[in-house]
Amino acid sequence: MTVVFSGCSVIDEDLSDCGEELKELRLDYDLHLVTNLNIELQKEFDSQVDAGILKALRNYLSPIFTDYAHDLDLSFYDHQGDFARLHHEEHMMDANELSFSIYIPQRQYLHTAFANLEHNGVVSFEGGDYAHEARFLQSGSDTSQPHKTGLFSARKMLKLSEQDNETVYVHLYMANCAAALILDTSEASLKDLKVLSTGFASGFNITDSTYVFSDNPPMILTDKINTGSNGRQCFCTVNFPSPEPAAATRVTIDTEDPFVSVDASEALWQFDVQATLPDGKVTRSVLGVRTPLRAGQLKILHARMYANGGLEPGEKEVAVSVTLDWKEAGNYPVPL
């Protein structure tokens, strides 16, 4: 989907003081939704997973994996020195196509753009006055809600020439991802069931497309999806990507094929499943995943729950640690 934003703004109405000639710049933004959403759902359908679960999951994820831009933020930075922001604009789109032109002094810029932050609910933008400080940051609390929007970002070096006007094409790529866990609970009688996830990045640097990881990654709650099935329950989370395997060199999202990877020797991220039995005892199962979860990707995992609340994973790249009669201590370990 090609989005062309058009409007007009003038940085300096009086050019006599600055001595800079304003040039017209036409910006064409192309949202690149590089995702495996349809492939992953089709794989589940071919495996004869309940069609109601897949429909509910698609409905939940459709606002995330979307080529629809709601809000747009544009920054133009000095390309040298302290990389200070020289011009900034915010626009509400709520449409697939608009025309957008601006008039800015003829010089070289580092241009950044991001979309769909306003209703994300969890992620904020900080450090916009300087390019090297511009980043997305997730909520600082120990446990946070899943992202509510698919985030897109771009960066591009711009050098305005002496021609009358210029058209620049900017590609925006998705910066977050999603994971779902489908549980077969038909053998278990449960009083309560809570599913969390962890092991993901806590921030994203926009000007170099790298992710920020902490020693204690945040716990991300999952949303329980109403599947209409009593024996199968589905939980989904939307967050920043996981770490890469130690031997990997890929750290950015600039790729058209970001989903080919090798498994790590240890888990990179995890689902934390806490099943409360009728007698009040809690069984905690930690599913550690050795396959990285990358920007734009959906990963669906499966597990079977036994009567005691313990889990058996359905994928070979997933390990499990089960603790019977678990007592919550208020903190969580890093991925296995």
C-alpha cells in the first residue's frame, strides 16, 4: 500500500535573516508490511487447528498487522554535528492515501518517520530533539500490557539539490511482532489460568533500527482470545522482538526476508503459564523458545495441559520447566 502525504508548511516565512533558499519536497511514503501472518495462519489451518480459533486470532491481530496508517510523525535532523532536529511535523491520517509537500531549506538531512504510535497504549516516543536519542520505549513497569498497534518506522538521508522540486520515497517497516499460545486444557480442571511472556526488547532506536535489551526484560501480559471452544484456549501478546542467537549478526529490521533463522542453543524468549487448580495450588510451566521472534513476525505455539496443570509443548524448539505447587515470589527468571 502506497501512502502519499500532502500538505504544506513553511519553516521560515522571512528568508532575509537565514539566507537559505526554501525548496519544495514531495514525500511519498510506502508502508512495507513484511510479515508471515497469512503463512502462519495457513499452516495452522492445514494442521486442522479449530477454524474458530484461527478466525478469532486473525480478528485480534488484524489491527496490528495492518497497512493502515493512523498518525504520522516526521522529523528532519541536521546530518552532522549534534544531529539536532531542524524541522518536525505531526499529521493525523486515518486514510490510505494523502498528498504531502513541505518547503524546507536546501541542505542535507537525516529524515526519520514513524506511524501508529498514538493508540499503542504501552510504547512512548522519547528524545526527538536529537537524532541519536530518538527511540520507542516500552512502559517502565515490571509487567505491562501488550502493544495495541503495529508500529512502523523509517530513516533516510536526504540531500536536496538545486532543482525546482524533488520527490523522495521513504519505506516504513514494522518494528513490533506477536506471539500466540494455543493450549489444550481438555484434561485439566482449572480455577484460574494466567499466561505471561518475557524475553523481549524494551526499546527501539529509530535512527539505526536497533533494539534495546535489558538484563531483566519486562513481563508482558497476554490477552485471552474468545475462541468459543471449551477445550482449547488461546493467548496472544504483541511486543518488541526477542534477542537473536549469539552467533547472529543481524541487528536491524532492514530486510525483506526477516524470518529465516537458526535456533539458539538456549531459550531466547518464553511463555510463563500459571494454572490454578480447584484446591488452590498453582502449577507453573515455563515454555522457553529457542527460535527468535522478529519484527513483523507472528509465532504460534501449542501445548497440552495435564490434569496437574503441567504442560507438554508441541514444538521441538520449545523446552518446558514445570513447578508443582508453585508459590509466587514476586519476581521472574530470565529465559531458560
